[in-house]
Amino acid sequence: MKIEFWSDIVCPYCGLMDHRLRRALDRFAYGDQVQVIHRSFQLHPDLPRSGVTQRKLIEMAGAPTSTVNQVLRPIERAAKAEGLTPYHAVERTLGPTDLAHELLAYAADQGRGNEIWTAMFRAHFGQARKLWTAEEVLDFATEVGLDRAEAAEALRSRRYRARVTADQSEAQRLGARGAPFLVFDGRVAVPGAIGTDDLLKVITTVWDESHPTPQPLPLVTGVDTDGVCTPDGCA
């Protein structure tokens, strides 16, 4: 089974869903047979490299100041209740994530995609880290054990830019208008964040549809049989 997970590292619902997805798969009997593929969805590509505060971004977007207490603080409380702490959804800086996504694509090619996605979510929301400039991204790469020189070359050449762009185009083709956006086996999409229990239900339902349990055949009735043998003997 394949789960494609579109997200942006500055999206607080996405960081929460990364945590919930791992918890749901830990509870799923066939979790070791599920392939999670992270894909890129940039929410604020036009922000300055220096970044802007979350409160400033709310102002720039023309959203009400009540967004902090009505949307973001509840996300922080939910994260804490689920063991994901600290989780800075308010007191942080946001910036363009193109270079971060290109590093994540490079990490995927090193066989460490899911691990590095989670580490980047924790760096941003756990430490309020800025990951917008090449230097900031490369410092993170070094900390998580990626080859800094190779990562620097990947960012300098921009060889992963097309993949990042293609990810976003594919999500939008499938109907995504934001993140998180999850697609299960290419058949079922979940736009937005849902709870761990509901996520497990979706995973189980999609799995059962593609892995039906064999049903016993109907037995003939109205005829006489001589008998049957079982491990306990014949009768």
C-alpha cells in the first residue's frame, strides 16, 4: 500500500499529520507493508529569504488577529496532548521553502526521505528554526548527517527544482488547494488534517478494499455424505 503525503514544513497541520501518520502506522497490523512517500507543496514561495513572523504573515494575508487564538493555539494544544512538544505554531518565522524541499528531495534519493522530513518538522516547530537560506538548510543537513558537500551541490545546481515543482502540480491536478493532502493507493484523498483514529480507519478501509479476506465457499446441502476426515480422525 502506498500513501502519498503532500505538505510544507511551515504548515503546522502538516507537522501534526506527520506525527499522526507515524502513530497510526504503528497501530496498523500491516504497517510494515505501507510505503509513505512525502511530496512537496509550497504554501508561501514568495516570502522574503529573511522570513516574516507568523503574526506578520497573518496581517499580510488580511486574516483576523483572532487566527492566533482560534486556529494556531489549538494546534499547539493538540500537539502537546499527543506528545509532540514543544510545538511552535505562533512564535516562529516563516519563509520560502523551495531550498528546504530540494534538500528533502535529495534526502529521499539517499534513502532517508521520511526520516529527514520528520527531522525538519521537528527543527522548525520544535525549535522555531529558520530554514529559508542555503546556509540555514545546509546547517540542518549537516546536523542530520547528510553529506554537506553533496547537499550543497544539489542546491547549487537546482537539480531537484523540477521535481519539487512537479509534486505541487500533481497535487493541484488531484484537487489539492492546500496542505496537508494525503492520497491512499492513488484512490482515496484526504484534504486537510484528521485525527489519528480517523487516519487509522482510512488506512484500514483502503487496505481491506485492496486485500479482501477470502470467504469460505458455499456448502452443498440436501445430499448425503459418507463422512469426513479431520486432524482428529475420520467420522
